[in-house]
Amino acid sequence: MPHAAWTELEAVARRDADARILDQFAADPDRLTRLSLDAAGLHLDLSKQSWTRSGFETALELARAADVEGRRAALFDGEAVNATEGRAVLHPALRAPEGADFHALGEAVSAEVATVRSQMRDYAHAVRSSIETGATGRPFKAVVHIGIGGSDLGPRLIWDALRPLEPAIDIRFVANIDPRDMAEALTGLDPETTLVVVVSKTFTTQETLANAEAAKAWLAAALPAEGMERHFIGVTAAPERAAAFGCGRTFAFRDWVGGRYSLWSAVSLSCVIGLGWEAFQGFLDGAAALDRHFLEAPLARNAPVLMALAQIYNVDGLHRPARTVAPYAHGLRRLPAFLQQLEMESNGKRVRRDGSPVGRQTCPVVFGEPGTNGQHAFFQQIHQGPQVVPAEFVIVASTDGTTSESPLWANALAQGQALMQGKTEAQAHAELIASGAPDAEAEALAPHKTFPGNRPSTAILMERLTPQTLGALIALYEHKTFVEGVIWDINSFDQWGVELGKVLARAVLTDVAAGAPSPDLDPSTAALLTRLLK
């Protein structure tokens, strides 16, 4: 990455720091048109971002200097863009239409993708139509999905977003190793009519296997040994381990599918069973449409690129280390949690691809809640706190498919307007006087009712939350995350930071089994362990 491009971005951002966003609409008459676009059923408005026109152009030059287009081609061509693990990263292959021809490090993979899709479709149909039954011949009425991280967050988001109000098959999710999570999931279920889907890329994940063992014990207490394997399905890149565990069937995915990018694969088998294949195919189609947009649109009109550049401008140009995402749709309530993993696990990195220190900030802290809920929680901070927290509003015009949810989305529009517009102390004082407050009271209260404003936001609109628009939305964020990694010159597709704690947890468990901390344990951890052992 040429240093000059970063230097120019930082210099322009310093000049933009005091520019009022609201003033830019008059200074740049085509700002709204230039910073609004449509892609795969989504409408994006980035005109409330902090950049001036020169800031926007400088950010585009940064993307060009980083060779975003070249790295994008490498991703879709199946090159080893995950250099530290020597892997291709080909989640777009999982949602590509029939007849696609993707290769991972030169190996053709699209035929294998099509085969697994067909297996998923056939098995889901067999469960939904009661052809596939349990050990006692009764049809399945519930699925318990066991996974963690990418094996949980993606399918859980899909199910929450698209589930019918009265599903024919109940889907429940277990991720936490706390036994309470499994107990809640199993409460009210009949073992004879319950299918357990265990999702683990390696089939060695400690939390997932512990939960799977608990589910196996629950089933074994009620079912005959013969046929119990029909209640266990494995989704993994290690089918031999799943079979050894007792899974009657396995559905495979490959090591070129990263966990947080795997919801397009058999990882979402539970959702296919609950929703039916047609809905899942629509989900794939929406993502594929966004893939085409990402591949074909010029950088200046490319939705993932503009989303990424807005974030980089805020984080590195204007030193804003956090961002909030507020979905104004109950079905998207898990989106902030999903994005925490997608973005912070992908881009929470401190070294470049060559191993040298990054020298600047990378991924911001990502947090959020459904919109109107968040308004009564942390929005106070983003409106009047001293630090500026950029916001993203995901807005659905009709959440039930029949009516316009104007009370819901009107709140979203008002929040974006308020963040940008603010309220001066003079305006607050005048309003207090107009309401009949004495001058002394108005003088005292006006500072408390002042809003700095000039706080950026992006709006993402969709007419309805459908399988297609959900697929497009998630693919938008995936490609945004990729573009940011390219510009920061980091590997967005490894996650070594997850590993150290897991290794140390095994050592702590050895101490637990021994009944005392080992001599080389640090004093604080040793003291905590001793207290917990008591």
C-alpha cells in the first residue's frame, strides 16, 4: 500500500473534521445522487457520512492504490487470499447459480457444491414430509442445532429473520457451554421427535462436543440404541470424526469455507429443514446478485466499496474507534451480533499480511441493538457523548409484508437526521423560553438540551425482509469486510486470536482435574481457580 495514499487521506480528513455534513448538500449539489445507490434489492444512502467531496475522492484513490479490484479478482479466482493458512476463500461459490465454475487453488469445486446442495434439499424435504423419521418411526417435529461462533450466529440470524410465526418444525439453537443453554433448548421437546444437528468444521470444538454429548445422553435415555444415529446429523469438514461420534449422516463443507462465511453451506441445514429449500435458494440468490454487483460496479458506485471507505475514513481519518448498527426490524435483531464476529474476527488484526505492525487502527468496535430498543439504551451516548460514534440504520419498509411500518422506520429517519442536524445551545434556549420557562431556568437547562450534531450515519433500506434481501444484506457486509482488509493490508480470513484462550482453557481444566493450580500459573489466575474449586 503506497504510504502517500494514506498520507493524503489523513490530511484531507483533518480538513474535513470541522466541516458540517449538513452544509455539504449545498456545497455539493449532486451529493445525494452521488452517494446513494441501489444494489440487489437494497438502497444505500451514504450522503450523511462525514466526508466532503474531496474526502470521498481521496478515499477512492486509497482503494485504487490498495488494488481492491485486483484483490477482488484473486478472491473470486480462488487464489490463496488466506495466506497464513494457504487457503482460498470461496464463500461466493456456495451461492453461485447452477453452472458456475469456481476453482479453489486450481481445483474445480462447483460440482461438489451442487452435490451438497442437492443432498441438503433432498434431506430437508424428507424430514419436512415425514419420509425421514426417528428411531421409533415418528416424524421429526424439532431440530436442536448445536454449534458456536460461525456455526451458530449465521444460521441463528437466518432463522430469526425468516421463520414463520408458527413453524411446522421448531428450530432451537445451543451454543453456550453453560448447561442452562442446553436445558432451555430441550425443555418441552420429545426425544422421539427431535433431530440434533451438530455443526463443527473440525469436529473438535470443545464447547460444541460437550453440548453434543449432553444431547446424546438425553436421547439415549429415551430411545432404543438401534436407530438412534438417525437423530444425529453432522455438518463438518471432518466426516470421519462425525461418524465416530455417532452421526448417522454427515453433510460436508471444505476448508476454503471460513466459519463466519459458512452460513451459505450445509452449516445452515437446520434452516433449510425449518424454512424449506425454496426460501434457502432465495437467500442464495440474493447473495449471488450482490456478488455480481460487487464484481461489476465501478468503485465509485460499488456498495461494499463505499461502505468500507466510509468506515476507513471514520476510523483512520477521523479517529473514531467504534460503530453502531441499528436494525429497525425485529427479524434482524441478531444482525449486530453476527457483524461483531464477521468484522471483528476478520479484521481485528495488528499485523499486515507480511507480518509487520499495521501502524494504524483497523477494525472498530461494532455493537448494536434493534433500533427502537437502542434508542432507549445507548443512543444517549451517540447523540450527546463527547466521542463520535458513526451509526448504520438498516430499515425495512414493511416488516410483515402487508403494511408499511411507518412508526418504526420514521424513528430511524429521525435518528439519522438528529445525529447530523443536532441542536445548538441558542436553539435549546429559545425553545425553553417559548415553552414558558423563566430565563434563568432556560439558561441553566439549555446546555443539557444541546446536541452537537454533525455525527455521521449510513442508511440501508429494503422494501421487505425476504430471503433475497437478507442474502444480499449479508453478502454486502461480507464484501465490505473484505475491502477493508485489503486497504488495511491484513488477512481477513484467519483468526489466530481465538486460539490462545482455547489452549489455555485446556491447561486450566487439567488443573481443575488435579484439584489445584499448577505451579507455573500466574498468581491472579491461580487465586481465582482456587476460589472456584472451593
